[in-house]
Amino acid sequence: MRFRHPDGSVVHLAYCTNVHPAETLDGVLAQLRDHCEPVRRRLGRDRLGIGLWLARDAARALVTDPAALRGLRTELDRRGLEVVTLNGFPYEGFGAEEVKYRVYKPDWADPERLDHTTALARVLAQLLPDDVTEGSISTLPLAWCTAYDDERAAAAHAALTALGDRLDALEELTGRSIRIGLEPEPGCTVETTRDAIAPLTALDHDRIGICVDTCHLATSFEDPHTALDALTRAGIPVVKSQLSAALHAEHPRLPEVRTALAVFDEPRFLHQTRTRTSTALHGTDDLGQALADGALPTGTPWRAHFHVPLHAAPAAPLTSTLPVLHAALTGLVGGPHPLTRHLEVETYTWQALPPELRPRARAQLADGIAAELTLARDLLTDLGLKELP
């Protein structure tokens, strides 16, 4: 979906396909047929943006086989789909029964992360629509925080520097500019937007910036306007933003609230949980750990890294951080010029929701994704953007 900003530029809205993960190119092609095109039809659009997630094997198949890459581009066009952004955070196995900490490997100290991201950039340069010259890729924020010492930090810095040089060369070759955004996430070396400023400033390369995920922003209790102002002052580009909402519990000391939260404690994904007191931000790696007696202070609200559907806040006594998303979106595209032109709805946890809230068929999932995109569209038009055909 495309929107005209009041300044005349085009803002792209997509949804991320990591909600229906596939490890192979055949699986990606099946996604387009079984999920993405039905969402487009529900929205009554001739064209729909998707943020592709390409696992290692799918990316390698495309970058080593020009015919396969041309075939994917043809299939996108045939189904009324377009790609301006990729999700390069998960490497492989995102559809496994247990993902948890595995999603942070390989990190940016591992040469394989550089090679994989380079492959994604080469693929994206060929998938961009004919009238689009800029693409974006989100990636993990350096590494999970444990076992990340000065040596690994230096290796990550060198890898990102090399990536910047490769992206320069790619633009010279193709005329397409691809940028990378580190995506701050609770528990990682770069947990907050503030944590991103020092390593990104040290890189001094405008092709590498930040991806603002509004669920992660909210989970860490960051104020969107403060965060975006700090990035602007530091000259850190917002390469893309993922529109997502976290789980919010206003009164975690109450038994009924803890019971409601426990229903969201599931074995597949990591649900980092945070609370902010007057003195510090406190957290656990997962929701189940937070629910253990004494693990977190209970006198202040809790937020959990659980991407809940944008249009359907959980039932009381819980809610979502949709207001944080709204404030962030206002700061991102509500000013005289957009801070980013790539927006991506990313609710990958539909099948991790409590059983009674999960879609039981493809049609229900397509309905839900279409409803999320409709909400995002309405927020954008309320900010003065005009939806384009």
C-alpha cells in the first residue's frame, strides 16, 4: 500500500511474511498464493506491499540462481504484490516449535550474518518495483547481550563497515540503494533506541541506521517522541519502522492480572518482560520468569514482548500498547517530512496467541491481517497522508 505524504513523497506500508514462515523458495512462493494474495483481495487493492522474510536457504537459492530470482519477481507481479523491504532478523527456523534464543544467531560477530545480509540486499535490489529505487532491510541489534565482549563488538563493527561498502558497490552496479536498520530489542546489546546511537555513530555510514519496532519501543518503556528526537539530533536515519503492539498489564500485583498474563506464556517465542520504577528499568528474559514470585516489582505496570494484533487488544484486565504505536507513527510520518518511508506491520505471533484467540483457518488469518492493515491505513490517513491506488 502506498501513501502520498503532504510533502509529496511516497510512504510504503506492508505486512511482514514472517507470520507464515517458510524455509525454502517453494515455501515462499506458496505464501504468496495462500496468504498474501488473499489479504490483498480482502483489502480490495490492486497492489499490496509485503515485507518478505527470506530464510537462509531461500535467500541462497535466489542469489545463486538468476532465473529463480526472476521467477519470484514475476510471481509477485502476477499476484499484485510488491516488495520494498525485507525482514533480515531471523536467519532460519522461525517456524520451529521452539525459537526462543535461537533467533539471535548468527549475530553480527559471526561472518555468516554479513554474508546472509549481503545476499538479502542483492535479492532486494532485483525485487524492487520499477519505479522504486530505495529498499530497506531490518536486522538484529548486533547480538543477544550475553557473551558479547569487546572482541565480538569489534568484529560486529568491522562486519557492518564491510556491509556499508558492499551496499555502496551494489548501488553503483544496480542503481538501487539498499539500507539496513538495526532493530533494538529488549535483552539485546542494543536494547533501546538510545543504545543504538553510539554504535551507529561510530559506523558513520548513512546506509546503516535503525529500524524502530513499536512493540520493542513500548516494552522498554521508551517515550516515542523522546526517542525519535534523540535519533534525529544524532543524525541516525530511521531506515524503517515495524508497526506492532506489546502486551500491557497495568496492575500486575493483582491475581487476576497474573492469571491473564500466564495464558500468554507460551513455549515458542521469547517474551521479554519489563517494568519501569522511579529508579530503574527492571526485566526478565521471558514472561514465565516474570510471573515467578519476586522476579519483578509489581507496583508499576508490566509490558511483555508479545506482538498482539493491532486491531484486537486482549480482553481486560490486559490491554495493548497501541497508543505507543500511534504516538510513534505521529512522530515518524506526522511532521512536515517523514522520518522514514517504509512501514511494516509485524505481528508474527498469531499462532502463538492463546488457543481461543488463534485463527483456525487461513481465511481467519487473512481476515486478521487485513484488519491490521486497515487500522494502520486509517492511522496514516488521519495524519494527513493520502492513500494511492
